[in-house]
Amino acid sequence: MKSILTILLLLLPALAALAGPPTIPGRLVVKLRPAASPQAIQAALDALGAKGVSQKFPRAAPPTAEQPAGVDLRLIYQLEVPATTSLAKARTLLLGTGAVEYVEPLYIREVLSQPNDPLADSVNGLQYHLKLIQAYRAWDFTKGDTTVIIGHTDTGMRPTHEDLVGQIKYNRADPVNGLDDDQDGYVDNWRGWDVSNGNNDVTYNDDPAQHATHTAGAMAAATDNGRGVAGVAYNCKFLPVQVFPGSSTGSFAGYEGIVYAADRGCKVINMSWGGAGGYSQFEQDVCTYAAVNKDAVLVAAAGNTDADLLFYPASYAHVLSVSATDAADAKAYFATYSRRIDLTAPGVDIWTAKGQAQHNGNGPADADYVYDSGTSLSAPLVSGAAALVRARFPQFNAEQVAAQLRQSADTALYSLPANAAYRGRLGRGRLNVLRAVAANDRQEARVVASAFAPSRPAGYAPGETVQLTATVRNLLQPVAGLTVALTSLSPYVTVQQGSYAAGSLATLASRANTSQPFQLAVAASVPLNTTATLRYRLTAAGGYQTDQYVDVLLNPDFVTLSTGDLQMSLSSRGNLAYDGTYDQGGAGVSYRTVGPLLRLICRSPVL
């Protein structure tokens, strides 16, 4: 075994890792195991030359006994290492202590690009989207409430704009006087906080960015004030949280911004930003904290990729993923589509606040307006609707608000020929605010957990048999006669036992098929690295039906070699540990019970 370790360590310096999403150079986050202390990793930190080690979220609320799915963000530490230090080295040393759950870089997510439609002026009515999503009629049921706050994580903005200045949630307990009057750890955060630069000025910096002003206008612009535009949220307020620096000195802080908003009582958090690929457990932990520990509805733009892919944070658990449609309910030409989408909302030619600092072709400073397009505009429409639902049904938790928005969506968009190719990949349907707030009469039973046995996250071999246990939770009105049917959409997986009668479930009740798990069989011949999609179809009395999907990897292109205490994955191309980007296509390298020690993709030298 010693010789194998020596060979491995000699190979690593000569092998290169594939590039992933951009990261903040030299900055890492480390999550300790629950019973570990920072002293347990001090020697590893010294060996790395780490500096600036600090608890990332010292004021985060731990999960309560009633929140078993919550996370403890107090276990996460941030540190700085020399920019030349490889992630592989940091992970080897820190994970090798046995006290660390994960070591990750901080990804830099991007503001979503905003394609402009040259036919904007041909739209019949400046804010067609309000009529399409039936916001006007929804406001007859509720105009929201000033106590419902939307956390607006975005770029810097124009907070003095005439349609936004009165909609901001001001912190009267901490006026601008150089003191932390409310003792929350932030000095003078009376009008939100610039997390990316660490100050209290959410006005755009050197950019000058308008993205946040555009999205805030669509979401929460002052309504019924005789000027400008109307935001969906009506009376609900928003808290500006700047997460893009717009300067050369700050850094992206989207997930820190989520925690900031959640800790300040925001019950909805909008994220009109993100990036394709680059799954991060740190980012998922932050989303879980906000949604579970703090009961916030997380809403994220699904991306402007015009592709079927995972886009983060929209594709994380506990996040409502929003794609875009146009004025005719067809998929927007730029919109991401996938089975992870929850619903769509208009995202083409949205008339909203602009936010330039001087008089321009769209009006004077603080009174200018513009057409804009992108899933960045779709997400805030859903965030505004979520705020109205929270005001209308204060008994709902975040999970139930998301369910109400999904189940009230207009499914007619799938009857359009333009959307025929995207069936099942535009979520439940297009946002319908009227249905969402009119009555608490919807049903949604949902698979909230899928457990495969044996557990093989890296993939299953040809010929294997697999069991699948599904946990179902009923989020809204009681359901009777609930049945979960599992089918395979892949020719390489056969469902041998795929039906489970869950019966009747009261609101928020859960049930799992633990005693009768689904039985799956992998085909004897499967192409390398095949992703098979399984479909859950949930049906109940009264015509209720909904579909969910889960993916499983088959025939991974690697073998795991084991010699005593050492396990290591090796692909057919000679790649060690992993064979794909973002720690995919392998089980890494593990020593004894500690691992994976290496989360990288190693390539054989080119001869």
C-alpha cells in the first residue's frame, strides 16, 4: 500500500484538473463535523499557511428539534490560502484530519445576461405581463402587507428611484450615526447592506449596474401611485442586499447575501443570478438554512441558456426554479428548460424601472423606465407573487407557499405547438397570481426524498439490482387514495416493482414505502456514463396528478481499486479520482474511513 501511495503522490503534481466555474482565488470554505473543534484542524491550517480563519456565519441560527432537515451554518469557516495552493492539497490535508465534512472554493456566480427584443414597442400595453398572470384580479383578494419583506439579492441599484424609494424596508433601529444601534453586527444598515463590499451603501458602484433596479421594479415597484410601473408585490416591501461588488475591491457574495436576508426576517428571497454547473454543498447548505431554519421562500432565475441543464442556485433543493415565457406563453427564445424547472413567468419585454444616474432617453434620473428581458425578470414576478401568498395565507410555511405557486400555475402553455418540444421541462405551468391567492383549495403531494440502496452516488454497474425508497409529503389540502407510480424513461433501467399506495395523507403528513421499496434492474449492456431518468407520477382521488423526476447514473467509466485501507477510482482514460467536472464520474480517493481525500480530475500525461 505504501508504494501505491508514493506513486499516487508523485503523479499528482504532473496532472491537471479540468476547469470549473470561476472561483475567488485563495479563498476556501471548510465545514467542520458536528463534534469537531477548530483546534482539530490547526496543524493542517498551519501546513497550508492559512490566514484569516474565521467563522463565516457566527450569528446563524442552529436548527431546532422541529427542523431535522436544517443545517448548522456555524460549523462553516472561511480561510485564505496562498493563491498558488491547489484545492487538491487543501482538501488532502483538511479532510485527512477526520474533523472536516467538506472543503470547497467559493464559486463566482454571474448576473444573468439580459437579451433585448427589438420588437419591444410592438407589445400591446406597457405591462402586458400583469394582465397575463392575472395580477390585477389577484389584488382584489390581497394587496400584500408591509410586514412581508422580500430579500432582493442582486447588483447595486438606484435606491432613490421614484418607484422604489418608498418600497424599501428601512431599518429604523439603526440610523446612520456610525454606531451599531441594533447590535446585529452591521453598522448603520438602515437601508439594506452591500455584502460584496462590506458597507451600508447599496447604490451601484463603478459599473453602474441597473440590473437590481430592473428586477426590483418588476417585483415590488410602488403600485397605485399614479406614476411609473406597478410591482406584483404591491404593499410588500423589499430589502436591498447587494451581492455583486461593481468595483475592483469587493467580491461576489450571493450566498452570504442569502444568509443576511434570511437572518433579517425576509420571508421571500429573490435570486436573479446564477451559473450552469458547479454543484456546491456549501451553497446547498446556505439554501437549506434559509428555507428550513429560517422559513424563507427561495426563488431563482433558471438562466438564459436556451439549453436543458442544471443551473445554480435555481437547481438546488428548496429553491423555486423559474424559467421564462413570452407574451403568447411560448418558451422565451433564451430560456433554460429542464425537468428541474418549477414554473415559468413572463420574461420578454418587461416594462420596469431603469435606474440611471442622469437624464437619459428613458426619462430623468429617478424617473426612468425601460423594457428588459430575461429569466432575471421572470423570477421577481414569482417572488412578488410569493409575498402576496404569504400575506394572504400567513399559516403557510415556505414549502407550502412554493406548492401553492406550482399548483396554481396555468398548465395551458403545454397545449401550444411552440412548447411541444418542452413538455415537462417548463415546470407545472405559467405563473397565475389570481389562482395562487384566491383560495386555499389546492393539493400537492410531493416526493421530498429518494433513497437508493445500495447507495452509489457515482453510478450503478450493468446488471445491478437497486431498491428505491420514496418519502412523500402532502403540503396542501388533504389527499385521499394517493398512489405513487414509478416508470423508467430510459431503455437501460427496468422498473420491476413500481407502484406504491400511500393512501390518505393529512396536511404536512409524510409517508414512505420503506417496507415495499421500488425494485429496479439495470440492463446488462449500457453505454458508458449513461444518465437514466425515472418519473414519479403521483395521483389521488378527485383527479389530482403531478409528475416529478429523479436521475441515476449508469455504467460509470471507472473502476474503484482497493488495497487495504486505500480506495481510488481510475477511469478508462487514465483519470484518477474523478472523470468529469465538479467531482463527477468517480468515487475519489479515500484512506481508511476518511474521504474522499481528493476531489479533482487527474489526467494521464499526453505522450
